[in-house]
Amino acid sequence: MTNTSDPQRVDAVVIGGGMAGLIAAWQFTQEGLRPVLVESRGYTGGLVAGSTLAGISYDIGAEGWATRLPDSAELATELGLTVETPATAPSWVYFDDACFAMPTNAILGIPADLSDLAVISALGADEAARAAELDRAPMPEELPRDLGTLVASRMGPEVLRRLVTPIAGGIHAADPHVLSADVVSPGLRAATQATGSLAAGVALCRSRMPGGPAVASVAGGMFTMPAELHRQAERAGATIMTRMGAREVTHHGDEWLVEAAGTSRNPNPSLPPIPDGDVRSFVTPRVVVACSAGPATKLLSSVIDTAGPEMVPGAPIGHVNLALQAPELDANPRGNGMLVAPGTTTVTAKALTHMSAKWPSLAQSCPDGLHLLRVSYGRSGETNVALSVDQALADASVLLGVDLSADQVVDSQIIHWTGSLAPTTPQTRAWRDGLHRQLEALNQAGRGGIGLVGAWASGSGIAALVPQARQTVRQLV
Ligand SMILES: Cc1cc2nc3c(=O)[nH]c(=O)nc-3n(C[C@H](O)[C@H](O)[C@H](O)COP(=O)(O)OP(=O)(O)OC[C@H]3O[C@@H](n4cnc5c(N)ncnc54)[C@H](O)[C@@H]3O)c2cc1C
């Protein structure tokens, strides 16, 4: 490994080329600067990625954003992309002994109205009445901070088990007891305190949300958004270097010295690339750290105190994506898809997304009778998931209530996202807020501008990272 040059002076350095890093680089160009973005893998986009199945381009990573904030749709529009909403259909939940459509008047499965017919059919009338009774209890001085205890304490264990746990497991790949309620449903605890019941708190939060579907994406696939950010940022003067991993960030007078090295592919693609190439250094007044929690805190450890709680490892998420010639699925028997309750023994999958039913532009790309399914595996606490097309086909048959056979499989793809979605616990949230406070203090001391962006650094998912990445860059300019 050699040091190829003296440090290069640049307007800004962005470390990490996932959605957050690409937005930061693009935003710098909008502010008239020419940033350098270093990405250790051979491609940008991070956890938002596309591939092809039966010749059809589709999302293998994140497929959209939560619409509770307007920023992602605004950004898509600014980029010239068309926002797409999913087909209107409830989510279903599968238990060994039941399969039902989830109440739609809810947040993360927590109902806004416990007398809703969908709630009664999911819980039974007695259990729904018991939950309503519990939720009338006086408010404690402080509500529990984790989602699981919050729901169980206000509505009882059955609401948690039947309605919330499947949704939390499906969306956040975690048990509700490890999820910070303030992160996965911002404002819910405060609204519950203010209204005097969890159901009313959910109703209040829902009334503040924009109308329409809870998620949205980009026509043609979510993966087109990072591709467009990459293209437009480069066209506007950004330099985007893939296979280049940042190794160190240190003070350099009142600026920053960022040292990076070329990388090569790790034989295990789930592991980070190996930094064994030539070294490049950059001197800059502005740094944005946009990689996931582990590498970000390692880089920041020479700048601030990064000691924190032990991270809860992300679930070993795995997908078997199937293209099936199956006209019997034309009626979309389970709407856009379904979640499988933990502890189910008749299927091993944890969720199924009927992708070509859910996204209109994907449906248009599929010839008659062709359907794209994502069968998802890997729950929190599991260490390993064995994925196979046969198992996915068997699970899909049970979940969709339709017999599907191997000769209907036109194409398939197995994707591992091991450990990529570490849940935000109340402890990690407090620690993360402390990191932001320390960086803010550095910025105010005038010793170079530095920001920390990304899904883990901003809350949860794309909805939170978009405004945070843009705002962070605006503050550094
Ligand atoms: C299967 C799946 C489905 C999902 N579905 C949704 C969804 O529907 N809605 C939603 O909102 N979210 C979803 N998510 C989560 C969402 O994809 C992520 O929260 C988001 O894409 C994270 O973006 P990011 O830029 O913060 O991080 P990442 O995408 O992780 O990007 C970080 C980048 O930094 C790079 N990097 C790391 N270390 C270094 C270094 N030292 N130097 C240079 N580069 C480095 C990495 O290679 C990576 O490319 C999903 C995630 C997965 C895996």
C-alpha cells in the first residue's frame, strides 16, 4: 500500500455512499460546492439497491419510504423522479390458527379504535373490550420508552402479540421490547400522555400525518433514486470515488484531514471490503460521516468520545425473490403481502411481499400472469438463516393459500442482508443524541465543520435520513 499524493484540498468530504451520503454530496452541489464522496464498496446506494428477476428491474433492498414526513417525496420530485404509491390493500397477518387483514386505522399495528371491526376480528370481542378497558387506566407520570412495554401496559399482551409484534418484526426486524417508541413512532408517547389513552394518541398522530398510504416510492423502483442522486451530483461537480474507504478523520489546524485507502472485495460479500489499496488524503473544511454505526463511530473516535452501549445486532435478514408464472395470483389473494407472527410453525418465512401487486410500475413491467414475490426470513435473535427456493415456494403456497409448484418458477434470487438493520433501542438513541451534541459543540468552536448523517444517526429508515442529511449539509455550508 502506498501513499499516492500529498493531501488534496477539497470543499467537502462525504464518507459513505448510501442514500444519506449521496444526498449529502448532492446537497453540497446544490449549495455551489464540489464535494468528494468516498464509498468503500464498488457501487453506491448502500441498502437501496436494484437487480433483475426474469429480466425485470426491481428493488432488492429498501422499496420505499414512510410518508409521515414529506421530505423524501419532495426530494424525488426535485430529482425529476415520479413518486408512486402502493396499490390500496390492507396488510395481512398469518398465525398458525388464523390469517386476517390488519386494521388500517393504526400505527405499527397499534389500533386507533379498539371497537374497529378489523380489531375485533383479529382479537375477538372480549379481548378487544379488555384492551379498551386497560387503555382507560390513568396515565403514569412517565410512559414506558420501549414499544413493547408501552403497548402491553396500555392495551395488554394480546394486542402486542397479535397486532404489534408481527408488524414491528416485519418493518424493524426486531422485538418491540428493544425498539425505542420515540424512534419508531415519533410523537406517540407525548400524544398518548396528552390525550389520556394510547388509542387516542395513535388517532392524534395519524391526524397529523399526511393522508393517503403510509409508504411511497419512486416509479420504476426505489433504486433509481440513489442512481439519480449519484448522476446529478457528479454532473454538478461532485467527485464520487467507489472502492475507496475512509480510514481516519483527524483535526488539521481548523480543518480536517481525511485519510482513505483503495479497497478490494471481501471474499465474504456480507463483510466490509478490505482496505488494501493506495492511500489518498484530503484536507477540507467540511466532513460528513454517512456510514453505518460501526464504521462511523470508529472514524469519529479520534474526534469525540464515542463510547456507548453495546449495539443490539441486526437480524440475519434474507430474502428469496421469486418470479412465478402464476395466473392464479392475478387476484392478489393477500393484497400487497403479509407478515408472519413469531412462533408460527407452519411456515418458516417471516413475511411475504407480493411486489408486483404492490407497486403499479412493477406490475406494468410484468407480462401477463408473471408475478414477483419477496419471501423474507430472519428474525431478531436468530443467528443464521438457511434460504432455499423450495422452502420459499412452500411458504408462499401456505401464505397465499394457492398451490405453487417448482415448474412455475421462471427466475429466483437469494439475497442476504445480514446484520444491516440494527434496531435503535432507547439506550442507543440516547448515545446517538450525545454524539450529535459533541459534534455540534465542535462546530460551534469553529474547528472545522463536521456532521453525522444516515438512517441510524437520524432515526429510522429513509423518511428520517433525507431531511437530516440535507439539513446537516446546509448547516455546514
Ligand atoms: C432489505 C431491506 C429493506 C428495507 N426497506 C426499507 C423500507 O422499505 N423503507 C425504509 O425507509 N427503509 C428500509 N430499509 C432501510 C434503509 O434501506 C436504510 O435505512 C437506508 O438505506 C440506510 O441508508 P444510509 O445511507 O444511512 O446507510 P447505508 O445504506 O448502509 O450506506 C452506508 C454506506 O457507507 C459505506 N461505508 C461504510 N464504511 C465506510 C468507510 N469507512 N468509508 C467509505 N464508505 C463506507 C457502506 O459501504 C455503505 O454503502 C431497508 C433495508 C433493507 C436492508
